[in-house]
Amino acid sequence: MNLLVGTIQLSIKSLWLHPLRSLLTVLGIFIGVASVIWLLAISKGIGDEAVRQVESLGADTIMIRTVKPPSEKMSSTGLTPYGLMRDEFDMLVETVPTIKSALPIREMRRQFQFKDRKLDGRLVGCTPEYAEVTHLDLAAGHFITDTENSALDTHCVLAAKVAEKLFPYEDPLGQRIYLPENKNYYLVVGVLKPKGSTAAIGGSMAAQDFSYDVYIPIKTLQNRIGDTVMSIRPGSREGEVIELNQITLRVFDVANVKQTAELVKAALNAHDRMEDIAVVVPLELLEQVRTTQWMFWIFTVMIASISLLVGGIGIMNIMLATVTERTREIGIRRALGAKRFHIITQFLAETSVLSLAGGITGILFGLLCGPTVNLARLIANTFWTDQMKELPQVVQTLQPSIVPESIVGAFAVSIIVGLIFGIYPAIRAAKMSPIEALRHE
């Protein structure tokens, strides 16, 4: 035990004779360990956000969305009906036994007005279940009710930013907003809490911004506004007939989701010719996201390991230089009775000290990943506000998540790397002939 303590103390003294060189050697291991922890923390934060986005859709749900067909399938002179129909909604509810509930949705771009204030946003016709499925929380009033939907009431619920823009000084509840395009007034019965945008999920789901939404009963939308959307451009006049933009189905058992999705696709196969619908299964997306996350982690670890490898090469380089510089010292120790084992132990102790110092400091800096990212984001939001707003939502809200295994793994690998790359210099020093070593100047 005393021999080990003495060897470590001697190693520290030897390294302290060249503090800058030792510091630079430690820096290589430090960067490797810290990069492993940082990269995995950031990638896990991104992966967790992607998983959260998909899970928010519900593992027991199936979403069928209307998509605009290719331009060659659209009429250039008349009206082109496409997408999901209300009859198809009724057919799915009546014929697919595994469906627990079904939610029809109709969306369109509209301008909203209160007094002289105007705002462009999204008008959403829906049923009461929409708030639960999309996780909308009320700040005041109530959401659309079944009674309001059945009675075709001209009531509406405002997203937080719509209420803020149209009613900066008034209480929105009880006020009426105006839709100039349709010449309709709608009574405000509810205001929602702010809700962040959902990120796009691969090519299956586009990003959705709920900030500028106004929600009305879907039957009111059908009765007051209808299904026809006209677009007038110079030299052309296009029309679209869309009954539903989306149908969200929920099944009784998650185990039946994929089977139900296949039944839905078969029931709606008439749309294959127009290519005007897309069936999205969040459960499948969740599996894809988790697989991608694992692949990204492996790729990240491989990249970060290169830093540790470079740090190990730095240790070998420094120790080889140290062997050359300390040739006479090695000769004296051998002449005084030190065995090869002692020389090897001495040099391995020095590489271990360097690796240990780099590993510990790398871990400490790695644990600062979250606060550092938050500080960097705060500074960026202060000085580059407009540029930050243009970044994807996942970047604006990213919260790194430290992976505990990365701390243990990176530290263990740093020590192993130090020892492996320290063995050759140690053996080379131990094999020196004492006589030749003493002659060295």
C-alpha cells in the first residue's frame, strides 16, 4: 500500500515538472469525456421531445388526413372535390368494430376581426373531443359543447394569441368576432391557455401551430361556410371542395391499432387514384422514432469516442517524449535496484493520473450541459431575437437530458484509453539497458 501511494505521489511530482504539457494532455481526455456526455445529453433531449410529440398524438389513435392531390389531378377551370367525406366518416364509425371514438375536423384559413383589429389565422370546425385529443387547456369559459354543435350555435373558442391580438384591453368572453369573408359573427365562449407548436414528424405529419386558431362547432361551419374554397389568381380561378381535413380515430386496445389501420386503408382504397388522403399511425411513428434515437445514440458515441482516441494518442505521445527526457533517471533507478515492474508501474501511474484528471474534469463539465445550453439560449434570445424565432420549435425549447450511463461509460473508457496508450511507453522505458541509460546525456 505504501509503495502504491509513493508511486502515485512521485507520478504527480513528475507531471508537475511540466504543468503546461500535462494540462494539454489532460485537455484531450477532458474534451473526449465531456463531448460524450454533451452529445448524448443533447441527442436524448431531442429524442425525448420527438417521442413526447408522437406520444401526445396517442398510441391508441389513427389519423386520416386530407392531402392536396398532384396538380395534374386538379381541375384548372372548375371545382375539384377531394379528400375525406362525411359519409366515409359515418361508414368507418359504423363498420369498424375496434373504434372507440371518432373525431371529424375541418380547417381553413380565415381573417378574424374585432372593431378595427384584424388577424389572419386558422378556423377549425370540431367537436368537444378535439380539446382532449389535442391537449388544449382552458384559461376561461368553456370549449365547444355537444349542445352547441347540435344547435348550430355561432359560438367560438379563441387560442391564446388570438385573444391577445384581438382583445388586448377587453375581456374576450361575451364579445363577438367577425369573419369578413363569410360575413358571420361568432360569440366568444372560451379562451385557451398558450400551447406550443408541434414539430413535423418525418414526412408523415406536418408541423402544427395552434397559436392563431379559432374553434367553432363543425356543424356550424358546414352550415354557415360550407365545403367550397375558391382561389383566384391572375389568369386562373381554382376551386376545391373539402368536407373534412382530418378524422382522428381512437381504438379500444393499443394491440388492435395496426390491424384497425389496415381496415381503414382498405375501406378508403377509393382514394388511391386521387392520392388525396394519408393514414398516420402514431404507434408506428413512435417505434420509428425510438429506433432512430438508438441509431443516433450509437452514431453519437462513435463520434465522441474519436475524441477519446485522440486524447489517448496525446497521452502516448507525451509519455514517449517523457521516456526520452528521463532516460538518465530511469538508468539511475535501475542501477539502484528498481526492477522493470517498478518502471512500468511508475509510467502507468502517470498515465492513470492524467486520465483520471481528464475524466473527472470532463464529467464535471458534462454535468453543466443543461445550464450551459439554457444560458446560451437566453443570450441568443436577448441579442438575436428574430433569428431565434425562425429556428425550429425543438431547438427553441430543447432541454438536454443527461444519460447516467454516459458518465460511467465515458469515465471508464477514459481510464482504459489512458492505460492502453500508456503501456507501450512504459514497456519501452522498462526495457532500457541501465548502462546505456546512464550514458545518456
